[in-house]
Amino acid sequence: MDKELIIRSSSDFVDFALLKDGKLIELHKDEEDNNFAVGDVFIAKIRKAVPGLNAAFVNVGFEKDAFLHYHDLGPKLPSLLKFVKRVSTGKHTDFLLKNFQFEKDIDKDGSIADVLKSNQSLLVQIVKEPISTKGPRISSELSIAGRYIVLVPFSDRISISQKIESKEEKDRLKRLVKSITPKGFGVIVRTVAEGKKVAELDTDLQNLLSRWTAMCKKLNKAPHPSKVLGEMNKASSILRDIFNDSFSSIVVDDEELYMQIKDYVHQIAPKKESIVKHYQNGVPIFEKHGIERQIKTSFGRTVSMAKGAYIVIEHTEALHVIDVNSGNRSNKEKNQEDTALEVNMISATEIARQLRLRDMGGIIVVDFIDMGNAENRKKLYNHLRDEMKDDKAKHKILPPSKFGLIQITRQRVRPERNIETREENPNVGGEDIEAPIKVVQRIQQDMERIFKKDYKKVTLNTHPFIAAFLTKGFPSIRSKWFLEHKKWVKVLPRDAYTYLEYHFYDKNGDKID
């Protein structure tokens, strides 16, 4: 399994495309005006506590107040409030907490009005970016993420990633981390720390402590509200969270960003530094790696898949609904149950990809094709779980219901990625149409089904623009069809056709449905 990260830079934003075996699985955009990214820490003022919601509204500088629920305060809230007050007034200058006197923990089932008052200063961290009409969601239980560990101030817990399965390795990491963690701080050990030496863990820890200290130094003069600790730039944070030995290349089209990423990879994985490449070809980087084509065919209401199957994705205020369809395919060698299982398995792989690609969150209901065999339903459920194993967002998948529905909950921390793939209709006065590449994709799928029916001679009538797209250039798309299927398709341009219209005919001139 090869992973590639393709990075496109412009003056206003940077796009990150993560490919797995050449297929687009994640797409991120780093915009300069995103001042409320997940992980950012703010010094803020409590605007008001609302006992009825057991939550407080906090002014972090966004147009809507941030929402802070009682369960997101963290047990050490009194200690944090005391620390912020003393540091802000200059009474406390030892930021490493070794000599800091901790306060009693708050009651886990207490009331917001008992612990927070209006106009109090508090350090808070963004856990969910502003979405639609809602302000950001925040927590006062702070954490600073590194490559191998996550530093948790005002804690004494050492936690190990559940994805590390070996008990011996968990015990080893816990013992090492405990020996190097200073008093007053807790640590969460990340999955990528598996097998690492104490020196590497300690270097990561010292970097995080330096970031904590630098943030604390700002508190004395920081206005309220203001950002006192920003997440790393998007390139570094993506590499920090997903980079591993399966990466085969990181390609960047901007020289300055290329140097930054090369330096960062040198720090976290010196042996992999050579995979970072500066792209200088005249062809746009996303075009060269086939990403633009995949974006056009992967976003939108309908997503086509192999063997004629497709899924339809609908969005409501409360949830997302995905409908699985087998298309007009037929296979005489297989019965209905086998066909349903095959289409469902293909769809499960695509759905797992779509959730990551669009960053869909909340409740997702998938209507798979009904299967009567309980063993097949179990096979589908396990396959979907395996496909979503690499998804970094927290998620839960329920087994199929008797109606063939599978329910998924997936963590939503930022707005869903939505790209408009429809384009202006060249036929005057018509509605917007799907991208030309999707028309070509549909033609190809129909043609493959026709070839399976063993037609000796096939003619395609289509709009002149589409006809030219299929036949011009070397090798043309039509030539590739011939090499793959050993059958030649005659393509005839028809001036009277609308842009999306096309028809197949057999050797007798009869239309093929």
C-alpha cells in the first residue's frame, strides 16, 4: 500500500490531497483566514453561565460565542483558573507546574454556575470549528499534540493508544514515559510511538513543554480574547498525524513550502527525507497526478463505482443518507444474493472513502441492498469496519438492521468538504450540468456493459465536443478502449445532440438500450 501526499499552493490557500494506491482518500484546504482551527488555544472571558444547559458561553473573538459544556471543563478546572489568574498578574513565573499547588477537583456531576462566573479569564481550546450558524465548541481540558505523544497539563495520567495491541509494548511505553514526564503533566502516547526509544519520546516531550512555556509567557500581556497557541501549519499537522513508513512520496509545487516540509520530515523521519520532492513541471500538479479528475467524479450527489454500481448521497439537517444501487448490471452466473453481496462490498469501500474525503460527520445511515443470508450481512459489516480502520475521526458502526440499514456516527470537528462539480450548460438556457468527465465516465461504463453482451460492431453517436474528447490525442481514450477490450468503437459526432446526449447503435443501426 503506497501513500502519496500531493500539495498545491496558491497565494490564499494550500490544498492537500492524500492518495492511497493512486486513489484520492482525503482532501484538505489550509486557508489563511481560518483563525479558529481545531487545537488552537485562546485566553478568553466567560460571558455567561447558563445553568439550564449546564454550559457557558465564552467570547473567543468569533462573531458567535463559543460553547463550553460542563463535561468539557475537565476535573482540574479550579487549578487551571488559579494558574491563569496568577500567571496573568505576574505572581507565578514557574510554568512547569512542579511547585504549583493544585486545587481540589470539581464534582463530575456538578453545576456550571458553581464553578464559573461571568468575566472570569480562562484558557480554552477549540475542539470543533464553527459550523453553519454555530460558534466553535471548546474545552478547558487542554492538550498539545506532538509526533509521538500528546501533552496534557494539570493531569497525572499516562494513557497509551488502544491501537497498540501488545501488552508488553504498552507496559514498556508507560514505564518510559512515566520516567521522563514532569510533575503536573499527563501524557497520551500515540500509536506511532510503538517501538520508539526513550530519546525520541523525550525529544518530542521537550518540544511540547517548550510550546507550553512559550504560550504561558504570553498570558501576562495578552488581550482578551486572543489566540495564545496556534496549531502547527496544516502541512506539518497532517504529516504529524498521518505520516508513516507506507508513504512513498510527498510532492509540493511551492519552493518555500517544500523546504519547510523537507525540514520537518528530516526531524521526524530522517530516512524518509528523500521522498519529499519539489514539483516544477508546467502542467498543474493536481492535473498531473489525476486529482482534478477524481475530484470531479467523487463529489456530487451521485458517485459511480465499478461494474455499474453507484451510490446516492443525500444531506438533511439531522443526518446523511447514502443509498446503494446496483445499476442496470446483470450477471447470469450469479444469483441475486451473490450480486447484492458483491455490490455491497464495493459500495462499503467507496463509502468509507467518501466519509474521509468529504469529512462527513454526525449520523450517517446507509441503505445497502437487502441480503437474506446472515453470514453475508456479517461479512459486509466486518468489511466496512476494516475499510474505516484508517479513519482518524472517531466513529462507531452499528451492525446491519433487518432492513439492511447500517448506522454510522462519525466525529464532526469542522465543516464538511463540499465541492461543486456541476458546470454551466453550453446549451443556451439550460440548467447546470454535471462535469464533462462524468459524462465520459458514464459512456465508458455503458460501453463496458455492451461489450459483455458480445456485440460485434458498436457505433457511438454523441455531441461533437465529447466525440473530439474521445478520439483526439495520442493515445486517445478510444484507442485505450481498443487495447483493453479488443473491440473498435466508431464515434460519430452529431450536431443536433445536446451536450449530455449520446446513444449506442449495433451493426444494423438499431439503438442499444
